[in-house]
Amino acid sequence: LQECILSGIMSVNGKKVLHMDRNSYYGGESASITPLEDLYKRFNLPGAPPESMGRGRDWNVDLIPKFLMANGQLVKMLLYTEVTRYLDFKVIEGSFVYKGGKIYKVPSTEAEALASSLMGLFEKRRFRKFLVYVANFDENDPRTFEGVDPKKTTMRDVYKKFDLGQDVIDFTGHALALYRTDDYLDQPCQETINRIKLYSESLARYGKSPYLYPLYGLGELPQGFARLSAIYGGTYMLNKPIEEIVIENGKVVGVKSEGEVARCKQLICDPSYVSDRVTKVGQVIRVICILSHPIKNTNDANSCQIIIPQNQVNRKSDIYVCMISSAHNVAAQGKYIAIASTTVESAEPEKEIKPALDLLEPIEQKFVSISDLFAPTDLGTESQIFISRTYDATTHFETTCDDIKDIYKRMMGSEFDFEEMKRKKNDIYGEEEQQ
């Protein structure tokens, strides 16, 4: 996905783009697999899917589960590039948080906070005050700070200021600000407050939850940006084996495939193409589960997200569940796909993810994958090879977009500017109309 978005952006910027992929489909790691038979093959399961799974063609199963924040960076990229014209989205019905073995809807409006059974009455009032404070907070207007210094005061101190208890801190940090660990508590509060604001603003757009999901699966996203690139003259080659990245004097000059060399000045790729320029930074376990029922205690939602904060299960990082269904054209009628994921912390990853799987029982079929996470050791300044990061365990695309903006900055030497992109697009479309 990162590479597809960047190829779209670079094409709009007037660069000549050749996009090669050794796979026969778009999106690499973040593809959606169809038909269901292919998923069984991919995970080496014997035999064909049982009749009860319906038609294989009705399935579109994401390998990496993620939702889009309605007000987040990826939606902005989609709107500015007008890739939205190739996609349809649905709002995810609810976000839930795990506490003491049960799941509760995440209160995200004042009304929901007051009705929620997550907190006692006095706690609710304090939480409501906190939400109002966050909503009014403006980093450019010191009058909204109420004695907090956004660049110095830690988030731990802000929670103290509003006298919020541990459970409330857990779901605020992990289900609203969407942190994976508790490291943020001792960092300046500005980033956390902005994250909670993003959550509330995304929620305000559609009301049920702050998350969106594309019909027919996440595999539609890379394809949309691939089309954008093609409109601006980009060339795509699928099923193209990469034999060698050609380097002269420490700098990339081309890519060799099937005996030919395509010359280039800059190269963008994922870690799997350059194992000598990346380092392993961890592992993620993901379990794709096929269910014949909605998840219990979610009010029969046809889609939802569940966050299990690490403190609730004595871990250092959160466990996530994303659930979608036939309502999103990704599963056969009456079927649900739930994908649980977390950062691996021990030698027994399947044990670590058990609390999530317990919430999904009975499970009809499981597909387990454990992937290594890689980060580039080469920033590309010398070699002009720009490497994206592997997808982390988060359930939204904000970290992926940070990576895209980071690569853009390293390549172009300037910050990625949404407005600039909009103007360039108008110039090109405008010229066509005049001819």
C-alpha cells in the first residue's frame, strides 16, 4: 500500500514511475485474498473449504486488518487525490474495550459517557470534564491550556489533574488515543490530546464509530492508487520477478528483471526486496477467524473493533480484534471475519492472543500467521533506495501514513503537503479541458 500511494503521489508530481511487483496481485502484504480457496492454499490447509462457507468468490479476506480513521491522514490522501471515486466505504458499527473479562462499548460522546457501565457516577463526571477540556484544547491558544504546558506536562499529570482512575486511563489511552503501550504516560501530553481529538472528530463525522472500511476489502486501496498513477502516465507490471537491484558507486541506478535493466534515479520498495538494508524490530501474530455469528455482547454488530488494553491481560502491548462481515462484501452471507493481532512478547505467541480468541468462540476456521517486523537501516540519502516499514499491530492507518510522509520527505527534501498536491492535480486536469 505505501508503495502504491507513493507511486500515485509521484506520478501526480510529474515523475516517471515504473511500478513492478513480483506478485500477481496489488498490495503485497496488505492484499485481500479471493477466492477463499486461495486463502486455504496460502496457509497450507489440506482440502477445499467446506460447503457451509458458501461460494469461494464471495470472500475477500484481508491479510492485514486495519480500519481508516474517518478524519485521519489516509482519508485526506484519498480525498485530495480523488481516489475516493474508485471506492465505497461503510462505517464500522462500534468500538469496544475489554475490562475484567467482559467487553464494553467505548464511550466517545458525553451522552455515551454518562450512560456507560464502564464507570461509576463520579468517575463519569470527571471523565466528561476531561472530554470537554480535550475538545476545547487548541495548541495555538494558551487560554485553553488551563495550566498545562502541552510540550512539558506529561499525560500522567493531565490524568491526575482530572482525577481519573486506572480503568478510565486504560481505555482513554488505548481505545481513544490508540496507544499500544503505556510509554506515552511519561511523554508530553500534546500528542495524546491531539490523538483523542482525532478520535472524537472522526466519530463526529458519522456517529457510530470513528472507523471506515472499504467495500470488497482493503485490497481496493492499493488498486485505487495504482489507477491514479496510471492516469498520470505511471506504468504497472505485475508478476515481474526482481533479479537484482543495480548499484553503482553506492547509488541505485536500476532494477534488473528477466535479463533487462530498468534504469532509475530513485527506488522505493518494501523490506522483502532488500534484506541487507533492514533490521528486524519485532514480530506480530495475526489470527484470521471465520465465524458464523456476530461477536457476543456487541449488540449483534456486523462490524466492530475490540481493544484489549495490555494491563487487563498482564502484557506490555495491547491485543486488537477487527471484525467485518458479508455487509462489506468480504464474506459469504451470514459469515463474519474476525482478525486478532498483537505484538509478540514471548516464545508462545498463540498463548498471548488467547484472550482475544476466547471472545470469538465458537470459531469455524483459523488461519494463524506470525510475521517479522522490519525497519530500514538505510535512510536512502546516499543510495537513493527508500524502504517502507512492515505493518505494525495497530488497527488503523495512521502509522502507515506517517511512514509515507517520512519517505516522501527523504526523497523530495520537503514536507508532504496535501494542498500542494491538490493544486498540481488541478493544473493537469485544467490543461486537458482547455485543449
